[in-house]
Amino acid sequence: MKNAQLDERGLVRTVPALIVSTALLATLTACAPLGGSAACEPAIPSGESPTFVRASGPVSSAPDVSFPTPLRTQGAQQAVLVEGEGDTIAEGQVVDFQVSLYSGVDGELITQSAYDDTSSPLRRTAGADMDILAEVVQCAQVGSRIAATGTIADVFGAGTLDPALGLDDSDAVVLVLDIEAAYLGRATGTPQLGANGVPAVVTAPDGRPGVTIPNQDAPDELVAHVLTRGGGAEVAADDSVVMHYTGLVWETERVFDSSWERGAPATFPATSFLDDPNGIVPGLAEALVGQTVGSQVVVVIPPSLGYPSGQAPASIPEGSTMVFVVDVLGIEDRG
């Protein structure tokens, strides 16, 4: 077993490679079932400017892009370059994609995501009021390549970039997005009966869970109680699980980590960090195996299935019982 560094989130030992290191892409990074309807309303309208964009090469590989310069655009617009064969993405779904960003002034590449690293797509919630990327992916089909045009202000927000980069808020930019995968935005299964001695969970309209700890001692054994049972695929050991989660300490009722607060779900392997340095808390790994996509599960983890003595992060007191509420949104295809 490798002794990887503990992080402060209380869930894993090492931070997964979900962050694109390029400075500009760092600013780009942030409950419908899969398969939107034909009546899906795009958040970004079709327009003429992106139809001038040509992008060759396979979808999900870095494209060879050309367009006439200087390119001008009337606000944010989009056009489908390659029609995908996957599901239509509904508002609220979680979407993984790759993107290349070009200057509309001279056609030069500004930055792009790590196409060769399948573990590092960008991720957005479709239709979220976050940036143009979250809006472009709404109503797209999985497998599509989309061109979008707008201004620096449309993409990054007005006045957010370093003037030394030489880019003005009004300068046009071209984005080429390859839509790789889409997942649920929240648990969508059938509600199940509660159980005595298990934390109560109330879910807000946006999916965020509120947790009430019972006024009693924590259980001595692992508890995995299904609150909402989904009808999707079953999680197997070592699967990469896309999930929203909230973690808190039973004894203090204090939340130590929540993907909901970061605005995007995380992906973790359903394996213990005792077996894989990129894995998760042993009790949570055990509880995830056998759960189905679309489910919400409350997991109570005794200290014996948490962190070894002296290795818990500062946010989790030694010997604490941990509680996780997990929405199983999908299983990531790492192929």
C-alpha cells in the first residue's frame, strides 16, 4: 500500500485528475433522466457565425480548426458540426466534454482541455447559470461536436482576465466542444421506506440533501440504507462512479465535505484507499458496490471502516463515525 497524502475533504487520499492545469481553462471549470425530449429548448441559439467554423479530426480528439478572421458574432451563438448518436441532454444533467478555445481575431489557439487524458474531461451541469459552456451543452446530443461563438465577456465574464493576455472583453472567441458523456443531475429513483436509527434526509428542489442525525449513539457496524432506488446499472467493485455527496460527522453533525457546494459531482473508484491510493474511505467503497444508478443512499461508517488511527484529515476528529449521503449519477466509461 502506498502512503499517499491525505486531503482535507475526508473522502479520498489523493485528488483525482479532474482539474485542467491551463490557467485559462481553470476559469472555465465549475434532475432529468438521460435522454431529453425533442422539445428541448437550447440555452444558446443557433446563429450564422459558428457555421463558418471548420473542425476536422475524430470527435474527442484535438481538432484541426479553421475559420475566416476576424470573425464577428452577434452575441453567443452555436452550430452543430458533427451530429452525435447519443441521448439528447436535458437541462440539469451532468455533462463531460472536451473544448478548444480560439481567438476570433486571428484564429490562434488560446487553450484546450486534455483530450488525451480520458480522466480529465471538463464537467458542467447543463443549463446552469455559470458560463457559456454550461449553456451550450444543453440540448446537445452525446457524441456531438459543436462550434460556439461569443465574446471574451460571454465566456469568462467581463473584466475577469489579466490585461497582460492582450484580450479585450469585446474580442470574439470560438469554442469547439466535443460532448463525451452525460449523467443524471440527481437521484431519480423510487423513494424507499425509512429505517430506525438511520439519519433522516430531506432533499431540496435542486437535489441538495439536508441531514438530521438521530439522537442516539452511532451504530457499531456499517449501514447502507437506500433512500431512493434507481433503475440504472449496478455499481461493481473498481467502477468509476459519478456521484454527488455530502459527508458529515455523526458526533458533531458537522459537514466536512460536499460536492454540492462545489457545484459539480465528483468521480471516484468504488475501491478502498487501502487497495488503491486513488480510492475512497473503505466503508464507503463497500457500501457503493451493488448500488444502482439513480439511487440515493445514506451510509454510516464506523471508525473501523474509516481512516486508520492517526491518518484522518483535520476536519474529521479521531475515532469519528462518518455519514455520507450519496446520489449515484452514473458509471464512467474509462475505455
